[in-house]
Amino acid sequence: MILSGWGRFPKLECRVTRPRSDAEVRALVAEGALIARGNGRSYGDAALSARGTVDMRGFSRMLSFDAETGLLVAEAGVLLADIIAAFLPRGWFPLVTPGTKFVTLGGMIAADVHGKNHHKDGSMAASVEWVEVMDGDGMVHRASRAENPDLFGFTLGGMGLTGIILRAAIRLRPVQSAWILQETVPAPDLAAAMALFEASAEATYSVAWIDCLASGANLGRSLVMLGEHAAPSDLDNRRRARPLVAPAKRLLTVPFDAPGFALNRYSVGAFNALYWRKGRRSAGRALVDWDSYFYPLDGILHWNRIYGRKGFAQFQCVLPLAASEPGLRALLGEIAASGQGSFLAVLKRFGAQDSRFSFPMEGYTLALDFPVNPVTLALLDRLDAITLDHGGRFYLAKDARMSAATLRRADPRLPAFLAMRAAEGRARSFASALSERLDL
Amino acid sequence: MTLSRENLSPVLILGGRSDIGLACAHAFAAKGHPVQLAARKVASLQPEATDLGLRYAVPVSTHEFDVLDTAGHAGFLDSLPAAPGIVICAIGMMGEQEAGEMDFAAAAQVMRSNYEAPAAILGLIANRMEATGTGTIVGISSVAGDRGRATNYVYGSAKAGFTAFLSGLRNRLAKTGVHVVTVKPGFVATRMTDGMDLPAKLTAQPEELGAAVLKAVTRKRNVIYVRPVWALVMAIIRNIPEPVFKKLKL
Ligand SMILES: Cc1cc2nc3c(=O)[nH]c(=O)nc-3n(C[C@H](O)[C@H](O)[C@H](O)COP(=O)(O)OP(=O)(O)OC[C@H]3O[C@@H](n4cnc5c(N)ncnc54)[C@H](O)[C@@H]3O)c2cc1C
Ligand SMILES: NC(=O)c1ccc[n+]([C@@H]2O[C@H](COP(=O)([O-])OP(=O)(O)OC[C@H]3O[C@@H](n4cnc5c(N)ncnc54)[C@H](OP(=O)(O)O)[C@@H]3O)[C@@H](O)[C@H]2O)c1
């Protein structure tokens, strides 16, 4: 079966199996060189293996829930969307969520995903109590901060390369409503955007949409969006009667691949300028339902098709705090000069994080996507170099094209990760197109 | 608990382990229906029952049931915690066509599992529903029953029998409050078809079956094809003249 990540680049012919029980996974593991796949929402080649891609969506059962503590035990293939559907009506919401709800629990753990609250609540790891991981010998290990802490540490952010996550226990957060109080603040340039983030450390959620085609004095102009879970008293009477219910959204779908020329510097530039003007005009406070707030793109099924058949590549880096401003300036300058615009440029402040191989660290993260073509691939190499020069690193869940050498320069934690891979024959048992490309 | 639910009638899933049956259970539980899962070796279905209960906060019970044990049918129905208002039979067995050709015992097993025994239990349920004047019976048959083909006519003939049985039952009960829905899936990505190379555009996911069955029950549809394109595919296949059809490799 031909598979790809969400970016539809690269595509690879993969042998795919969908086990439903530990015994079925064990039988697969015995054959060697596997990678687990969740819902394929990583952008590049992290969840692809020609020899053995293990589709974990057969592990889709919720196993227990403690209504006192909010502790949910579930199989790794359970979708975040299903967790929300089941528990938001009872007053619980995921502590950490990425920008799409169509991800699996296993995928969120393996990528140690971050949300708009990273500066306050940390990454996915903060909500994970324990994981159960099958190793290359078919043995299942429970790992937590207390039990098998090394396995726990490397599995969070380990991109499936420590073994197959079968089950996990995560803590949900209590919420009083299905609504978010959102405040949109326009920032005319990068310094203003960063100042807003620094001044908003207390906000639960913060993220900025950044116009990556703006240059000169407008470089880095952004709409900074802050959010808080709304209390019933924030809602009007009608909504307050059922605070945990928000209207279901109508789904739109992109039915076919857009032709390659649909996206160019003029259309993206026009979109971005329009979005900026509209955002600036409607700035201020608004009450937004959870789905529109956290998952605006989920309303458009198959939106990845707008980039055409050749697919697109995400670039996401994080720069250490001290180097963030000059680093972002250099990155944005390079992008604006290239004219290779991105609709979805996102800037976010990360809080401190100490982890074995996870992506986040204290500083600023910038995420953008580009249609795949020789010009953008060359641009991405230049963005890599700028990131390295500023001591930054890259998000493997988004990456599809970085070189093994770049990764080695970016991440001093690599030797420890490789040692973990070498021990107990993990590298032999678990491998993905990503691990082969990056020599992990 | 802030979930408010009307008093919805329980849905009984015969073949509670089947991917299609479970998808139906999810669809109805999401609407608030209590669920009764009936299957062989039902103890191993506890995780599914727990999952349904956790997701939808509805009562879920599990019941040991082997459809081939026709003598046990009445006792099985009596043992349910409440008489189900909706019964979905997802039991089926593909078998190996070649084994069925060589060994009639193997063919009979397929015939009995897809037709005779499901007809027996649904007939019994129909009588009980008729007595109360309400209820819905859903039989998962198959497009394979629309025309016998060399590659799976043992299974197909049993499904043809089952389809005809459902049609007759619907006709008989039309003047009572009992409704019968015939579901004809084409290809569905389930355990039954694991490892087969199925054409993506013609292949439904189990969840599509769940949604389609829920809709068919709500709207009192008689016969549905899932995916709908199969109605067209089968209309063509049924209309190929026999002299031509018999020479085709299908
Ligand atoms: C629109 C959109 C917005 C996004 N926003 C964010 C965001 O805000 N923050 C963020 O952090 N990420 C974000 N992402 C990325 C996404 O959250 C991650 O890539 C996530 O890992 C995808 O989960 P998945 O279940 O689809 O996993 P896949 O993409 O299938 O796999 C991702 C990785 O997890 C591993 N994996 C999956 N399941 C298992 C398992 N059971 N055992 C072991 N390893 C496993 C795979 O091997 C692979 O390395 C976004 C993606 C999209 C498409
Ligand atoms: N998948 C398809 O492409 C497709 C297409 C058309 C029609 N269908 C029909 O859809 C229905 C559901 O099938 P599925 O695709 O969900 O496959 P499945 O998972 O294999 O379901 C078949 C179920 O029938 C049960 N069963 C068989 N014999 C039984 C018996 N004697 N007593 C009790 N239960 C018995 C099996 O139970 P155990 O788990 O105990 O074995 C199994 O759960 C079947 O009627 C099938 O013929 C399927």
C-alpha cells in the first residue's frame, strides 16, 4: 500500500498490518524492523516503513476512566477526537493537544506533542502517567517516571523508535465549559509579537499567526491569540444551560488535488494580507467553541490537497530564548526574500522543558509549510542552516527532508538516543523511513 | 453526569465481536441506546463492553451466544436483561470456497452460519416483536447474495437465502409495527477481509456501516447498499445475460 504522512511527501510503498491484540503485535515484532503508525498526521516519513508499518488504529478501546482524578487508560490507537467526544460532555478536556484532533494517543506520545499551552503546562509528557511498550522480543514493559524511567523518557518524543506503545494512562483537565475566551491582539512587527508573548506568560493558551511574507518594517507582523477556558458565567443564558455542549460544525472537504499553480506568491501574499487586515479589524475578545479554537483546520477535510499532488513540507524549529529574536529575524527575512509564502505560519513561545529526545525547549518555535519543489527545498536547507547557527533544533514529527548531518549538529542529546537504540537490539527491531534517513 | 438521554430501547447485536456489529453498537450507543453484545466466548468481549460504556455512558451487557445452537435460542432471548427494541444480526462466515466444493460439511457450515441459524433466531425475535407490535430487525446480508459467482457461491447462496428471508419477513410484518432492514455491504475493511487487496473506492470502513445502519433504522429504509455505489454495481452484474455471465471471471 502506498503511504505518506500528512504532507503527502514522501510517498512509499509499505507493507501494512493492523493488529488488534498484544499477541498479534508480538507475532509481527518477531519478524523485525517495524514502525508503529497512528493516524498518519505527522507530516513526513516518521510513520512509514517499507518492510513493516504497523497500523495501530486496531487498538482503539478505552479501558478505564477515574472520574475523581481524570485519569484515562486507553489503547494507543484511540483518537483524540474520540477522547474529547466522550469526556468533554462530562467536564474533561485533554491537558495538551496539537492543532488537529485526528491524532492517536500513541502518536501524541511518540511525538511528545505540544499545544498552545506549552509555556504553562508543558508537553504531552506532562499528562502521561505511564505507557506500556512492547520491545523487540515481544515483552511488554510498563514505564513511568518511577518504573523504567529511561524507557519512559525516551518513548516520549522517541518517534516510535523505542518500541510499540500499546496502552497509556493520561490525565485530563477539568473544564467548566466547551468554550474558550479568545483575545486577538495584532502585533505590527516581530518585536511587538514577542513582547506580547512575554507579557502573556499567565495566559493558558497563546499562539500567533505570523505573516511570513511581510518584510521590512512589517517583518514578523502577527495576530497573537490568547485563550482561556470559559466559565459558565462567561456564557450567555442559552449556552450556560448546557455549558459543555458546543454546536457540531459542518465539515467541508477538499475533494481533489489543487493544480500546482493555485498556490503562488501572489495568492499566498493576497491571502496573508487579507487575513492580517481582517484579523486586525476583528481584534479583541470573542467566545469561540473548542473545536473552532483548537482545531480550525479540522473543519476542512483533506485540506492537505490544496498543495497539489506533489505534496508539501513543514518546517518547524525551536530557537533558544536568547537567540530567538535574531534567529527569527533571519528566518523570516530569508522566507520573505524568497517569496515562498506559507498560509500557515505559526509562532509560539515554549516554556522550559527537560527531556531525553522531545522537540520542545524554552524559546520560540516557528512552523511553516511549503509546497514541495526544488526552490522550496533549497530554501528549507537555508532555514536549517540559520536554525543551526542560532542553536535551534527541529521537530521530527514535521520533518521530511532534513539530513542526518543537520540533526547531528542540532541535537547534543543524539548520542544518548543512539545508545538507547543500540541497546537490546532496538535499532534492529524498530525502524522507519525517518530513522533510516536520519541514521537513528 | 450532565448527559441527558431519553429512554431509548436497547439494541441487541448478534455477532458482537464482528467489526460491523461493533461499529453498529458504537453508532447506536452514541445516540444513547443501551447495548447488548451477544457472541461466542463472550468473556473476551469485556474490553469492548467497557469501551462502549466509557465512551457513551450507556449500560452495556454481554451474553454468550452461538447462533448454531438453535435449541438454545429461546433461552438466550429470555436471559436478556430487557427485550431489545432493535436487533442487528452481523453474524456471518466467509469460509473457503474450495473447501466447500470438496467437502459438503464445510459448505453446510457456511450455509448454516449465514442463513439457516440467523434466520432461526431472527424468526423467533420477529414473532416476539410482532406480539408487542413494535421493533426493528436488521440483517447484515451481502451483495454476494445478489448473484452466484464461481469464486464464492457457497457463501453467496447462503446470503441469497438470508436476503430472501429478510424480504419475506418484512413483507409479513409490514402491517404490524415491526420493521425489517436488509443491509447489503459490498467490501468492508474488517477482520473478514484482512489481508485482501480491496479497491479503496468500493471499500467501506466499518464506521460507515454503523452510520448507515443507524440512518436506515431511523428512516425505516427497507434495503440499503453500503457503499451506495454497490447498488449500481450489482444492478449491472444482475443484468448481465446468463450466457455471457457464465463465461466471466468475477
Ligand atoms: C493540522 C495539524 C496540526 C498539528 N499541530 C500540531 C501541534 O500544534 N503540536 C504538535 O506537537 N504537533 C502538531 N501536529 C503533528 C501531530 O500532532 C503529530 O505528528 C502526531 O504525532 C500525529 O499523531 P498520529 O497518531 O497521526 O501519528 P503518526 O503520524 O501516525 O505517527 C507519528 C509518530 O508517532 C509514532 N507512533 C504512532 N503511534 C505509535 C504507537 N502506538 N507506538 C509507538 N509509536 C507510535 C510513529 O512511529 C511516528 O513516529 C499537527 C499535525 C497536523 C496535521
Ligand atoms: N467484510 C465484508 O467485506 C463484508 C461484506 C458483505 C457482508 N459482510 C457481512 O457482514 C457481517 C459482519 O461481518 P464482518 O465483516 O464484521 O466480519 P467478522 O468480524 O468476521 O464478523 C463475523 C462474525 O460472525 C460471528 N459468527 C460466526 N459464526 C458464529 C456463530 N456460530 N455464532 C455466533 N457468532 C458467529 C463471528 O464471531 P466470532 O468472533 O466468535 O468468530 C464474527 O464476529 C457478516 O454477516 C458478513 O457476512 C461482510
